[in-house]
Amino acid sequence: MPFWMVMEILLFIAAGAAVGLIVGMTGVGGGALMTPILLLFGFPPQIAIGTDLWYAAITKSSSLYSHHKMNNIRWQIALTMAAGSLPAAVLTGLVLTYWFDDNGSYTHILTTALGFMLILTASAILFKNKLMKTSRDDTEGNQTSRQAVKLWAIGAILGVLVTLSSVGAGAIGTAVLLILYPKFLPSQIVGTDIAHAIPLTFVAGLVHLQLGNVDFFLLGALLMGSIPAIQIGSKLTQKVPSAILQPVLAWLLLGLGLKYAIF
């Protein structure tokens, strides 16, 4: 194997490890950081987004069973959101497939959506606590018909935007659940959000796979770095508080979002 290829693989592993470490320490930032990093490495937007969707789906899957065993998942809520997001992701894929001539002709849409979702994700992180305090919904988790419509609509919007950008299934989904269900425990918010985010990122990843937008060689290298790093990061959480890291991460994402949305 040529020396340059070895160095390239090591660079991708290091990028996966860096993002995995941040995800483990803060619980956020996976998709929001990985896609801009891959763009920085010179990958086309469609490859960065398609590969990142598979990266996010695989890395999050490891925690689903644990949250289910601990009864952290409110399945009715997750399934209601999925009823909106999964069809929306498929429809977005059909539009990209049949409306555009090739996968290079919709890159401007992807980068604009990426910028918008990075800004939204940064805002969700920065104002999460304020959103919780201003929420007046006193439900304990019993889903009303009005809430079901809200969850379905929010899911549909996320389905479109996550498919276009690979960003938002985690942080924005979490913010929505915090607003609608302020009495949920943090573990219930995280578990329910993961239960919705995994199928959404898998379906969106399948859309991009069909479009030819997934680099599995790159994906394998990223996972080699991220999977062990996430475990290390989770153990460092007590030493480096997320209350410090999350605002720093949010301002970084905000700057990246403005870059892709405006320029």
C-alpha cells in the first residue's frame, strides 16, 4: 500500500476518533461536525453527507438496546415522529433522483441545507435550557392528538432536512422533545430521540446509497476511530463538563453554519 494511502487512512481514523471523543463527552455534534470535516478534506458535499448518515446511524445503534432495556424510550412518541420523517426522507430521495440530472447538480441545495441545519443545531444547544423553562406543556408523556400532529409534522420536516444535510436528527430532535415533554427525565429524552434518529439516518443513508453518495472505504476508517473514542469520551465527561464544551461546540457549529448558508 502506498505511503500516501496509509497516511490518508490514518487521517480519516483520527477524524473519526476526534468526533467520537466529542460525541462521547457532550452527547452532541456527531453529524454536525463530521460533514464539515469531510468537506474540509475535499470530499464533494453529496459524498460527505451520504457517508456521514451511515456513520451516524451505525454509531448511534450501539446505544439503542441499552436505552430500551433501561426503559428510557417512549416508543409511541418515536414512532409518531418516524411516521412523518421516514416517508419524507424517501420522498426527498425521489426528488433528488428524478428532478436532477446527476448527483453533482444538487450540491448547492445540500450545502445550503447543511448551513441552515448547523445554525439550527447550534441554536438548539445554546438555548436548550431556556426552551425548557419557557415550555408550558405539563404532560407526563401521554400523547394527545394535537401533540401527535405536531410530532408528525416535525418528523416530516426533519426527514427532509436530515436527508439533505445529515445534520439535526439528534440535537434538534432532542430540543423538540424537551419543549413538548419538559417533565421527561434527560435519559428518556435521549433514549426517545435515539429511537427516532436511528431509523431516520438509516433510511436517509439508504437514499444516498441509491444515489451513489456513500464512500464505504471512508466510512470504515471513520468508524475505526470513532467507536473506541466514544467510549473514552463518555468516561471523560466528569473531568471535562459538558456545560463548558457544549457552548464552545455550539459557537463552532454556528460559524460553520453561517459559512455554508451564506457563502
